[in-house]
Amino acid sequence: MGGAKYAAEFELPDMAHAVLVQSTIAAGKILGFDLIAAKAMPGVLVIITPDNAEKLHNLKPAQQKVTYPLLQNADIKFNGQHVAVVVADTFERATAAAAAVRVHYRATKAVTTMDQAFSESVTPKNFSNGRAKPDSQIGETSPILPSGTLRVEQIYTTPIEHHNPMEPHATIAHWSGEQLTVWTATQGISGAQKALSSLFGLKPQNVTVICPYVGGGFGSKGNTWPPAVLAAMATRQVNRPVKLVVTREQMFTSNGYRPRTVQRIKLAANPDGRLLSVRHDVKTQTSMPEVGEFAEPSALITRMLYSAPSIGTSHRLVQVNHGLPTYMRGPGESSGAFAIESAMDEMAAALKIDPIDFRLRNYAERDPTADLPFASKALRECYAQGAAAFGWEKRNPAPRSMRDGHMLVGMGMATSSYPTNRMPASASVHLTADGSALVRSGTQDIGTGTYTTLAQVAADELGLPLGKVRTQLGDSRLPPAPVSGGSMTSASVVPAVQAAAQGVKAQLFALAISHGGFQWQSVSPDVLTLIDSAVDGPAGRIGIGQLFTLAKIKQLNATAGAQPAPDANDYSKHAFGAQFVEVRVDPDLGIVRVSRWVGAFDCGRVLNAKTARSQLIGGIIYGMGMALFEETRIDRNTGRITNANISDYLVAVNADVPEIETIIVDSIDPISNPLGTKGIGELPMVGAAPAIANAVYHATGTRIRDLPIRIEQLLA
Amino acid sequence: MQNFSITSPSNLPAAAAAGQNSDTAFIAGGTDMMQLLKNNVITPSKLIDLEKLSLSEIKSENGVLRLGAMATMADVAAHPVVRQNWPAISRALLLSASPQVRNMGTMGGNLLQRTRCLYFRDTGFACNKRAPGSGCPAIPGDSRDLAILGTSPHCIATHPSDLPVALMALDAELELLTPEGTTRRMSLSKFYRLPGTTPHIESNLEAGQIITAVILADQAIGRLSTYLKVRDRTSFAFALVSAAVALDIEDGLIKNARVALGGVGTMPWRVHQVELALCGQKPSDRVFELATLRIGEGAQTTEMNAFKVKLAQRTVVRALQAISA
Amino acid sequence: MSLPDTTRRTILGTVATLAALPTVSRADISEPDAVSGGLGLQNVTLQVNGQQFRVTLEPRVSLLDVLRETIGLTGTKKGCDHGACGACTVHVDGRRIVSCLTLAARCKSKKIVTIEGLSNGGDLHPVQAAFLHHDGFQCGYCTPGQIMSAVALIQEGHASSADEIREWMSGNICRCGAYPNIVAAVQDASGNVTEGG
């Protein structure tokens, strides 16, 4: 601890420091800069503005992943947009000079909140990267419902939320010869290499991206955001290494956020608790089109979560003068589950049916919208095991019926689900004579334990002690791997590591047969095993070192790729879970505190129980923050974020978090990938917020439909 | 942050003399000062470090408690005499900030902590307190955390500290050193100023004056006291509403009561009308509830912070219940 | 295939590679004549982890930035730079403080201990070992601050119950949400840490 190097911590000689300057208006044009004072300050090397910024290449295609603003014109599209970069010899001097930059604007009318343009929504152009359509419908759009049908129709909202990883976004860029090297905090080194080479008109091999450790990302480090590009621009301008660390305040407009969502849910059910129709219509905010487009896919979860004869969903966007939203832990599912799982609780209450029972009565045996079987689904087991561990049977269903002294006690639950994703990936394995192996892959460890998991897999495959296997990640010169997002790193990269390790193993077996001596020559490789650093077979054992000596080699290498099986598209692939939470609500002061939590998850095979549990706990706590604290607030007159810091953007602290019990139900997914894993990173976040809101309803009788749940909403 | 020089005078007169210039600032624990400097809210060219002035002693003598202005929040909170005789002070400090910040922050510095109003701390906004005459965008803006008592059309910034709320309730006095070298006492109730038309002037401390100590003399009212803080998360957050209460109960009747509020006022807010309503009464929930009904008198609320009236009433009731139970 | 529980040792990196750095001058600052006073540079000797570091700095430089940018001790992290996250926690004269709100120039003749000074040679401090054992971290970025806080908390005597640990660890934000494991690690270590440890 303390030794791991994050992006901002590499030492290069003669390093300069860059600091961003951001706009203070939400819409308009830069008329000009007054740089006289700033330029005169000690240590200032250059001030880059749209007037002298390097003209970038291929801006259009790159805008898919690299967003406005890159100092390419004088337009202002949101408050907090980058308008200049100050480079100086020290951090303090660059910071002081940045504060001395004066910008003259012509402000125009801005849309600062969704409400101001709510009726002017548009259909997303690139919804879910083309993997899904914005709208869906099975059955009748407006089925005729029999008399006696119960209805729930409500609007649920989630606010703007910011990822706030503890490590700020940071880049060290070094332009030397024709080579651009960047150390940058990213969840995707391959994507960063592609974006930077494209923007600067360089060959991909002339851009090296290095990121051995990421201090948390949660989606905010998935894209290549402007600060990394501007750092690269700065090093090309000053011809020395440049370090650019985005301040916590600036991070609120530099690297995306979860957009505000306004979600209308309409449920209809018969008195027996069978859903007759489900509608989920989502409006979310996006930025102005020149900045880019992102649609939070909140209703995707409703398409597959419960069975009903009529299920319809839609997504629309409201364009606002804010920066570009992006993926944030459980993108779509986290915000969408708050709406659908709150509405399900409301319907269960209206039906007077236990919330778990109501869900079981509408259990989806197949994905109703995709009309496909699930690759695997053990949600029933999650409900049963979670409820048993939690003591759900002790819950008196009547709201406001349970107390502990003065405090109201509430018990709530919600379902969780997240898609099982996988993308092509590659890796290499190198085995040396001393029986130690090196695993290499161009993936990154964002805190999920990728270093450890990949080493474990290779050690397991090669019959080596774990201490003999090293992992090297986070360098674009390594075999390429996908972005660390969508809970798919293990599913994508582990099969590649396995394949590479198997490649090494096959070579070892071939060597044993060819060099092991007479007895080995007739042995089939199929009967050989690799165990305790030796090849083991009917002809005896040969140690790896001995084999290397016999074969006169120093190293065995294999590189392999792995990609999703084609038949995987014949299934709907998801992880599932059930969240159970107990809250204490102070009836006079409106204070909500979580007192107990049980989460039961069907996340497929677990590769490392310890790090898996850590991720499950972490996701639940992220969800607690979403439910109770997190909200980015906007000054509606200026479109400027008011609480752009972490003493006013509240996230959960240690004292907010009780003991958390996690249960991993026995389940292996035979379809989605050869490991049987289903992904863990996002799943535990989904359903956490509605479980709390449902528990608050049970405690108080007050239904909160707007997150976060605040004291003033509960001051009866 | 603009650059500055630092001097560390080793005696009080030198410090007071050095502090008279308008572009100088005293630095104590520095926890708030550093944030103000980093945000360019203040831009002094000279800092005068008070650390070498031997002002950190905590002394209890003949029932009088003297807290040196440079005593840290952590040391005062943990002091056995404070915990026993003035529990509201210890509670208020322990509910402030984080353990690390409490190891740095001082008595004097905490009294002078600037508002957490988000508009004040971001130079991207106008603010009458930071830039007099530039306007107050907070009133029509994001006002949830802001004050409902003592406000003016020019400023509704909340005083952020917990400690002075407790001190206000307990009739603390401040010991000040003037640049001329004389020591004077000032009641804390006379120390803070309402924003009015000059929200940038927050106290009656004059240029060069140094707070040297906080004095508490009335032990009878301290022993049965507490501090209750309502905030959005369990720890490490500023108060939405807080209450310091103290009771002197004799023969089952309230002989003397003190109630002060935090999180709702432009300065730590003493509510005398509640105290008067409590005096002579037998402590009960009913009495507490009736007494606190008058808390909202004179409150100027916005749509976003109107809930603080009710929350303040209930916070005071709960605090009174806690010490009278 | 079922893999054994393992700790994330890799994140330890090279903890104990603190070669002696007797003097560090900030060569990138070019204003030698200003050292004498005014708004210029100061020469300050800092005692960090038992070593003396002579640094030339502007008075406005925070202890955090001197540790990270000048001395090269990057184990202490910058998360918010405003005292709100605790990632920069170090010990000054035996107390935990946030180094981002501390001016380096005010630390003359004070004893500073950072995460790099916690382990004794190659041996992990018991609190570090407990964090590894209980997986008290994920991305690792807040971890040095958490550990410095935890070591202090145990010395302060605030580890008597899980609730007390939660409250007294609340100055250190972990966005990955490792809190329950952190509490377990502190509880575990508090039984092992001897006086002065």
C-alpha cells in the first residue's frame, strides 16, 4: 500500500503542470481572452485557448468517444466547459495563473434544467450503442383491461449523479520524437490509444497508453475525456512532459455523469396478482448535440424482468446545456430499477400481496421481450435464500407497524438484474525455466481484482503456485482487451488467459513427449496433466525446469484471443439478485439510517470469493448513496453546478454502513462464457435504491418517488 | 491560490501589530483558511501564523473554563472537565467535521469559519459576501442549506460551525487582544453581526484583534447540556439543523433554560423566546413542544429551506428530552 | 475450477523502496533571488519518516503537494484537495491530519509520518496486514489514508466497538465501498497493535 503507481505518479524529468480553465456561462460564445496578467505570472509556459490550440483531426468519428470541448472553436455549450489550459513549471503556479485568466463571453439563452425543455424531447440516435432500440412493445399497446384491474401509474425521478472516484482524472503526456506516451487514469487503454491517435493524426503504434492502476472509475473513466486530449495537446506545444490533474470541482464537468431521469410507470394487474400490462416511459437529459449524445437506458430492465402479456417501453432525450452524460455503475439498470421496483412494491401493497410473492407470480421463465430463454436464471433461489437469511417472515406487512423504541422500522426488498456482457479479448502467457509465469493483457484493474484473478487463472491452468505467477496489465503495447466496464472484464479476458495458458501447456506437453525420453514418446497429450510445476503422466513426472533444460529453451510463450460464442445470441444473458434491507426512520426528524442488509445474488461462477464479496458490498453501498445522499444540484439561473465538491455532493461514509450479508447462490451459466461467470460489478448496485425506498415506505407509510430520499420528504 | 508570505511571530503584540494591514490574514488551524485560499475566495498577500503564541492551553479554575484560542477541537472535546461540566461543547465538537480536521481546527478558527454557502465559495458565481454589491444568486437559487433566521435581501448564508452554537447557549465570552496590546472581554452574543446591507462584515472583531481565549463562567447551566445535530448523513456533514440546549432544574421545575440553533441562522442563533417559555415549567414533552412553537417567528424561508422551521422545533424538543429524561 | 481466496498483494507494489533522499531541491523553480523572503521561495527542512528533506518551496505549497511532487512520496493521495475525503491523511507529531489543508512551510521541525514510513523494512505494519487479510480496499486509492487513519484511531483508543470505529473512520471516504471490510480490519488489528506500533 502506497507503492502502487497511479497515472499522476510517474516521474519524468522536466515535468510541466497543466491546469484547466472552465467557463462560467452555460451557452454563448467566447469573445476574447485577457491573458496579460496570467502570462506575466512566474513560471507560466503557455496558455492554450481556442485561438492557438492545435487543430485536431478526425473530430467527427472520434466524437463517438471523445467529446466536446477540445478548444476547437469559441462556442460555449455548458457551464464548466473547458475554455483554456494553462501550463507552468509547477502545479501552484499553473493553478494561480489559471485563476488569473479572464474570459469575455457573449451569453445566449441556455436550457439549464430538463424541466425547461421537457416537452421538446427527441428520440435517441445511437441508443445503447446500437445494441437495442429506444422503444419496445410486446402484446397490445393499450390492452383492454377487465373490470377489477388494479392500476399503479406514477412518475419516478432520479437526479444527476457523479461517479466521484477517489482518484481524480489525471494524465501525464510526453511527446518525444514521433511518439506520444500518456499515463492516464482510464478504464480503457485501447480506446484511449485509438482516440488519441485519431485526434492527433498519428499511427496507433505511435501512441502508447499506460495505466497500471485505476483509482476507481465507475464509468467515468470509460471514455477518453477532454482533459487527456488537452494534456497531449499541451506536451506537443511545450515539448516537455506535462501533468494534468483535474481538480475535484472540475471533475463535475469533465468526465460525464448519470443524467437525471423522469420515468413514468404504468402497471395493471388482476386481483390475483398477475400483471396484465407494464409500461415504462423514460425521459433523460443529454447534452446539446454539438457536445454528443448519451441516453441512460433505464427501461431496458423492464423489458426482461417480469412476465406480462403487454410490455411497452420508450426512451426520449431532453437536450440541456450540460456536459455529456455517460455510463455510471449499473447504467440504465440502476435508475430504471428504482422506478420499476418501486412501482412493483406499490402494486404489491395495492394488491395486499407480499412483495416477494407478487414477484414470483410474475416470474419470467423466458425473456418476454427478446422472446429468448435465459442462459441461466436462479432468481427464485435469490428470493428464497435472501428472505431466509434476512428474516423476511418477521415483517408485518402493514406500513408503520414495526418499531424499535422511538424509531420506525421498515423492511423492504427489490429485485436486481444486470446483463452478462462479453467482448473479444486477448492475452499472452510466458513461462520461464524457474517455473514462473507472466500473464500479460491490455486490460486494466479498476479495483475489481483483475491482477489477482488473471494470475489465479493462469496458475490454476499451469499447475503453478500463485506466488509464481505475475500479471502485467494497463499498457497498450500488451495484447488488446476491452474497456473495463459493463461487468465484463473477467468474462472477456479470463478465457483469453486460459487459452494462452493452454497454449503454453500444449507446448510443454509436446516437449515432454519429444524430449522426455523413450517412455514418453508414445504418450498421448490428452492424458497428461500439469501439476506442482511438473508434467505428470503415465510415464512419470518431469519438472518444468528439467524440460526446459532438455529442450534447450529459456521460455515458452503463447498469445491467444477469445471471443463470445456465436450461439450465445440465442439466449438472454443476465445476472440476478434480491436485495433485502431494514431501515430505521426517526419519525420526528425524518432521518433514515440503514440498519441491516442482505443481498442474495445469482452472478454465476465466482472466481475469487473474497474480491467478489468486496464488489458486492461496494455496489450495495454505492446504491445506498444513490438512495439517500447523492444529487448533483444545478443553479437554474446559470446552469452552474452548485455542489461540485465532495463535502456537498454527499456519498456514504463509514458510519452510514451497517453489516452487510452477501449470499452467492449456487449457479453456473453454461452459455455466456466458458467460465460460467455472469459479472459482479454493477449487479449489486441495481435494486439497492428501490429496496431502501420500499423499506422507507414500510416504515413510514410515505412513498418517496424522487431520489435522493431527503429529511424534508419525511417530515410529516 | 495566490502566493503569499508567512510570518510566525513569537509574541502576541507582534502578531497583533502585524495583523493590522488589510491584505494580511491570521492563520490558526488552517482547515478553512486553506480552502478559502484554494478557491480564491480570499487573496491575502501575507499570512500571520498564530501557532507559536502559546494559546493552546485548556484551563479550569474556580469553576471558570478557559479555552485557549489555539486549543484544537479534538483536545477540547476530549478534555475531562469539558466533558463533565460542559457536555454540549464536547458534543458539538465531536459532531464537527472529521477526526483529522478536529486535530487541526482550533477554537478561534472555528468561531471564524466562513459560511459554506456554495455561491460564496465558488468565484464563478456572484456573491455579496465575497464581492460586495455583486448580488445574491442563492436566494432565488439553491438555498436548501441556507439560513431562515437573521437573513437580509442581500445574504442568507448560514453560519456553519457547531461549536459557537453551544458556546452561545452557554453564555461564553471571548478574550480579545487589541493591536494596542490591551486585553478585553466580549460576550459571544455581541460578537457576530447580521448580514444586513454589509454581509461581508461578519463579526465585530476589528483589524488586528486576536481572539486569545474562550471563557465559560456559568457552570450551573453547563452540566445539564447537550448538542444535537441533524444532517443528511451519519457523520462528516454540516448541520441542516442543530440545537444546543441546557437546563437548570430545581425542585422539578426549570429554573433556567438555554436554547441555541445552528444551521438555520446567519449567525449562531439563540432563541430567548423558547427559553422564557420553558422557565418555571415542569419538564414534559408537551411543555417542550409548546415552547418551541415560537422558533419560526420572523423566519424568512424559501421553497427549498422552509422545512427547517419544523425540523428546528423538533430538534430542540428532542434535545430537551435527552437531557431531562 | 474453484480458486482459493487470495489477497491483492500486487497493490502493495514497492512499499519499502525509500532510498535515502537527503536533499530535494525543486530544480524546476527558477527564482533563486527570492529565497530571502517577500513573496518568493523559502528553504524548509521537513522531517518525513525519520529522514530530513531540505526543500525549496513557495509558502503556498501544501504538505500534500510537497510530499507527492517534490519529495516523490506518492503514497499519500490527493482525492479532493479540500479536506473532505481523507485520502491525504498523514501523521504530524503523532496525530492524524489532512495534508492537503496543511501548509508545508508550517511543518518545520515537526515529525511527519506517511504510509511509506509505516512499514518497518519489508515487514507490513499490522494494520496493513489486516487490510490485506480482510480485503479492506478495492481500487486502493483511498487505502493509504484509511490505513494512516486506522493506525491513529487505534492509538487514540477509538477502536472499542464496530460503531465507534465506523464513526472515527468517517473522515476517510472509500468510493468503492470497502467500509465493512475496513471495520473488520481495524477490529482485527486493534487486538494486535502494541503500544507505539
